Amino acid sequence: MTLLRDEGLTAEELAIWRMLQRAQVRITRHLEAELLVAHDLPLAPYEVLMQLAEAPERRLRMNDLADRVLLSRSGLTRLIDRLQRDGLVSREACADDARGLFAVLTDHGAARLAEATPTYLRGVRTQFLDLLGAGELSRIRSMVAKLDISGAP
């Protein structure tokens, strides 16, 4: 196909790229479905609650949280609005920045996260980790680290 050659991709390179995309989408859809069925909690809110739980004092600046969960600022604002209505998070003003806001995990949010985490971890294990051997996981970590420009560990 000339389109592939014209853009500098071989058929194999394009196939590998598409496999990577399909794997990510398949795993994400599975995790989302399991969280919804078992806990009525979509994946994006779960990720927000998890990031807040892992943060010092269970709080993050909204901009930092948006970066960590890969949402736009406006998308995160809408999600935090819903989570706040459900009592899972609260917002607090930043003392050193009048325009800044923190998202803060509430006790109710922490409890909801604790209920859903075994389902999430089981899904990660069955849909990803159990399908790979220890050597494969090490190689994947090395390969993905080259692609992760965020510098996350």
C-alpha cells in the first residue's frame, strides 16, 4: 500500500501500533465494565480517587490531578463536580494561590475506593499481568519506559 510507504511506516510497524492501541482499549473497557457492575463506579472517577488517596494529605492541585489522570482541565472540573456532589471529594482553596484549588479525598471517597480496589486489581491481574511471564513484564517495563516522557516511575 503506497500510503504506508509514503508516510514511512511498514505494514508490520502499523500492525504493532494498532495492536498496542487495541490492547489498551480492551483492558480499559474490561476494567470499566467490572467497576461499573460491581461498584457503579466508572474508571475515570476511580483513577481520580486513587490518585488522591496516594497523594500527601489525600489532596492534589487540580492542574496536577488533571495531568495525572490524563484529562483536560475542563473535563476534570466536570468530573470533580460530580464526585463532590456524591461526597467523594471536596475542594479547598490554595493558601498560596488565590486562583488555585485542591481536590481532596473525603473519608466517604476513601471508603468507596477501598471497596472498588480489589475489583480493579483483579482486573489488572487477569487482563494483563497473568498473560505475561516475569521476563516479559521486565521487557515491557523497559520498552514502555522509553515511551513515557512524563518521567513517572
